[in-house]
Amino acid sequence: MYPDHTPQQSVEVHRPTPIPSPVVHSAPVVPVQPGTMPTVASVVLPDGRVVTGYAIDHPQPQPVTTPPAVSRTAVNVALGGVGFLTVCGGLLLLTSFIAALTAFITQLVTLAAVIFGGWIAVQVLGTSGSKGGGTTVNIRKAVIKRNYFRG
């Protein structure tokens, strides 16, 4: 294990001396106010030794309740404002749609009136052979007469 040129040294092995287990007496239970003095705890190890010490209770930190970055009231007011603006925009679009629909229907009625009125005018003022109220012009005779008078 060691090289040949290294001098060998003797090694002492120290073995710990076991502690004799003390006789455990039951101590009377004394009520202690919490937080004044820690309780003494004894633990028996598997080899029979008893270890005695203070039990340390780790203090639990209080839960931190940090207020939110934005107050709930501000969030509610903002959401209410967004809802109000949405309703107003919807009513504006509905009003615009109703106005456009009304204008379209008005134009259709006007167009129908013009077409129907024109049809009635053609029926009333149009020429018919059976009625004697209109003036009939024979272009061929008029041209001949005109030429006849000239020549």
C-alpha cells in the first residue's frame, strides 16, 4: 500500500467508550406556559443510549397578506366603464342600422311610386285608337303636302 521508501508509522485506533444508560425516572408533569421555557426531550437510541436536549419549535411565519397592486374598487369601476361603453356603442350601431334601414325603405317606396306613377301616366296620357281626344299626325301625308305646297 505504501511505497518502499516511505517509513511506516504505527496507527492507533481510538474506540469511544460507551456511555452507560441512565436510569429513567418518571418526572412529574408540570404545566408550563407556552413560550416561557422550552421543554426538555429525551430520545432513546437503538443501542440503548439516551440523548436529552431541548426541543426547538420552529416559529411559523405569519402569512403575508399583501394588498393587490390595483384595488378591487378600481377594477370594478373600470369593468363597469367598459361595459357601459360597450352598451353605448351597441346602441349607436343599432340606431345607425335603423336609420340606414329607414332610408333604404324610403328609397324603395319612392322608386315604387315613380314606377307606378309613370305607368299610370302612360295609361292616362297614352294614345289609344278608340278615343277621339288625341291628335293623330300622318307624317307621310304631311311631307307630301309640304312638298306639294312648295312645288
